[in-house]
Amino acid sequence: MFMRNGELLDNISLFREKAEQGKLVIFVGAGVSCNVDGMPSWNTLIQNMAKAISYSRCNSCRHKVENCEGTCLLKNDFSTDEFLKIPQHVFNKDRELYNRILGESIPDVTVDAPLSSAILDINPAHIITTNYDQLIESSKNIFCEQYQVIVHDKDLLNADKGKYIIKMHGDLSEPSSVVLKEQDYLDYSQKHVLIELFIKSLLTDHIVLFLGYSLNDYNIKLILSWLNYMRSQNGALDDNRKVGYLILDQKIVDDTQLSYFNSNNIEVININSMPLIQEIPTDLSNEIGKRLYSFLRVIANPALEENLSSIDNAVKFMFRFSFVSYENF
């Protein structure tokens, strides 16, 4: 599934309009942070936890043969259940080991990350992140000063700014606040009553943009469960209104998953064919990060739409011909 540039521009215009109205909320996942050198993906973090307790999917694999582990492409393809239970096992075995793996896996860096600045340039009503790092709040972007960091319920009560960076899964500087293991998710609603209620309230009348999440991310499924609950309460949500947009960068997207998200009022936008803007920061080294940066910058700066528009017009022009030679150009 690829999105034509015209469709992409329509969505970009919507996000820009909602940001200007104070009705855009951006969710930031690990796929954003891992564009900074040394920052792990969620899968890498769980791999580190698994190694600490010598957990291997290969031990129970039905297809295991001699010496296959070294070339297996699925040995680290953890299920949702494993993503929660592996850190729980580490914590139960050795709490100090659990905290040490967290600290060693996620470096304590406060760099001025290009993607963090690009998100702040959009000036959303609120930024919500499931990341434990401080890459957003350490940005030197001038808009960062408008936002108050929220980690605990009490932070909401004491806030003196109108915009928030809500770290709904805690901050690495305070290990006890981190939501990672199974028990953390089970206890979340009891320990974060105000934060959860506030996020749920945003979902009813804001447009949500998800960045850095995969289609099978447990956190996305949790948000969907909140949306479905609200939809069942007195028709709080219009079944035809998109409440969220999930940004992906994949060559192939599974149609079944697309249908699942669409039925839950979430539109999936694949930016894999997104043209790059001219000025890309040098510390963005991979193509996925460059495309996401380009996408965010076009939202913030309408003047950058020209590149998308010109490509789309060229494609429409070429569709007039069964064969296009250099003379047609």
C-alpha cells in the first residue's frame, strides 16, 4: 500500500490545520528515538533482557535443527506476551539487574535530536510518548519552552503551562516510574488514574498522530482499547470519524492489519515513497529517519509542499501517455 502524493498532501493539510486549531496530539514511540545513535528499539531492549536470563525462543521451537540458531531470522521475533513477560522475569529474578539493563540499554543522552525538533515545529497541543529517554524535552527548539513534562499524576495537578509532554511510561532518570514489565501494564490504570483519564479525554476531540510505532505494537492496541471503550459510552465517537493516523514506513503493509485499524477509526499512512526535502540534518543517517523528518517538516512548513506537488503533477501528466519518451519531457 503506497499513498499517492495528492492523498499525502491532503492528510498533511489536515494535520497542519488541526495543529493550528490546538487539536493535534502526537504520540511518539521508540521508532523515533532509535534514529539517535545508541538508542534501542523496543525489540532490542527486550533482547537485552532475554539474554540476561538466557531466554531463547529456540528452546521451544518446533522447527529446530542442529546449528540453525545462528541464521534464524525469527529467534528475536517476540510475541506481545513475551515483550511483557521477559522483563517481568528479569525483575522477579534480580531487581538490580533489571535496572542495570535499562540503564545500559538506553543511554543518558540529551542531544538536540532533529526529529524531536521537527515534532515541536508542528506545535501540537500535547506530545505523548511511551519512550523513557529525554530526547524531546532536551530539544533546543524554541517551542519546547511551552511544554511541561508530565510523568506522575501529581505533575498534572501542579502544571502551570498549557501544553504537556506526557511521558506516560515514565522516565529513565526515575526507574520506579518506568512501565515495561507485565505488572506495570496491569497496574497502570490504578497508578496513573489522572494521566489515563486525561489522555482518554484528548482522544474524544483531538486528532492523534502516531509516530514510531509498528502495527503490532502493544501500546497501540492499548490505545485502541480505550477508543473502543469510549465509543461504547453513549455514542461518544462518530463511527465515521478518523480519530488517529498511524505513520508507517514499510514496502509492504498487510491488508488484514490495515482493515483492523480502519475498523477502529485509525488510518494507516505509509510514507515509504515520501520524497525527501532538500535540507536533511547530517545526523539522520538512515532513509526511514530522513523520510519521517521530511514528512514532519512539510507539515510545519507549507512552502515545502512544492516538491510533493510537482512529483504528483508529473505522474498525472505521464498517465496521459501509453508510452513516455524523453521528447515528452
